[in-house]
Amino acid sequence: MALAALAGGKARGMTGAALHPDQILDLLPQKEPFRFVDEIVEVSKRGIVAHYTFPPDLDFYRGHFPGNPVTPGVILLECIAQVGVVALGIYLVALEGGLDAVDSRLSLFADADVDFSGVVRPGDRVTVTATKKFFRRGKLRSEAEMHLDDGTLVCSATISGIAVPR
Amino acid sequence: MARDETFGKVMEIIGRYAKNKDAIDGATEDTNILEDLKVNSARLVDVILDFEDEFDIEVDDEDADAVNTVGDAVTLIEAKLA
């Protein structure tokens, strides 16, 4: 990704780098087949909005459930975590300490309070909207919602992660 | 605020996150928050934020790093309120 590489070179070593969404996607440590973010629509120090489309051929649909595929709630929560905690966290850490600070840390799941109110089927696109509640001492807590394209709220969560040395 | 009153409020806050519920009733100022009460280290941030809200104080990272026991927290809060 040439654009990200260019901007990354510029930002590396500097403090206070505001990352481009494509750079954040490159830096997101979760990769295929455990990446549940396609596109970051917007990001700021206040929050983040991102999309993901669940490919119908994901392996877990064979078992969850046979003949009636439903995206597991834990996967929806993982999707929210990758957007609202990990991706937003990378942006916030880079804003404070540049890319070196991002490289030296790994974001781990800390706690969550979650409600599910809808079903996500294979092929559905979801939008995750997350707002920062606090970012202190390496811990980020966000309030997040996941909606389908028709506006249905499928999941709302208060979710936290903590950045630890790699 | 009397020190024992601060202690009571501190224990009420820490109790929300303590996994060792049995140790809460017998806690003293010497009780270690992480080791004795089994508060998850990631929850210490929540504890500090709750202190800030409850007592209307600001606790910076260096202050927070010095808190190991319940008594450390009481002393820190009393100093901020003084």
C-alpha cells in the first residue's frame, strides 16, 4: 500500500502522528482469517467508524448453525473490539507517541459489557461506531454500536482494552 | 473527611472490582489491592477513575503508580483533599 508506506515513513520517529485510516489497517495486528475490519470510514481522537462485510464462506458458518448460518455473538464482539479498541487505540497511541509507540505495544482485551439485539447473516455488512470514554494509562474504553445497512442495531457494548509491551 | 470514612469509601470502590470477595470484609490499610483483593491490574485504571469521580480529585500516573495497598490509596486521597 504505497500511500500508507509513504505516510508511514513521514510519521515514523515523530511524536504526535495522526495516522491515515489505511495506515491503521496496515498496523492492525489481527490478520486473515481473524480480521473483522474492511474499511475505516473516519477516525479522530473522539472515536471511529468502520465497516465489515461477513464473507458467506467463513468456516464457522458450517457449524453455527448447520442449515441456519448466524454470525456468532463472540465474533460480533471481536469485530467491535478490533474497531473500537484496537484500531482506535493504534490511532490514539500514535497521536501521543508516533509509530514507534505503536510498534512496541500489543492491545489485549480487558473487559466488556455487551447487549445483542439482532442477527448478522452471512454476506451482511455491518457498521461499527465507537466513541472513546477514556484513554488513561494505556487503557482504552469505548462505547460502541453495530448496525446493519438497514439501520438495525445488532449489538451495543462498552468495551476496553489495555496496551501492554510486546 | 475522617480517615476511616475515606477508608470506607475506598473499600466500597475497590470492592466493585475485587475478585476475592472474602477478603473485603477483613481488609485493613495494609491489604494489598492486587495481591490480597485480587483486583485485575487492568482494573486499577477503573479504580483510579472512580476515586477521581467520588472525591473530585485528579490523580496523575505517578501518584497512581505509588498505590499498592488500601492505605496507600487512603493516604493519597487524604493528601489531595487536604
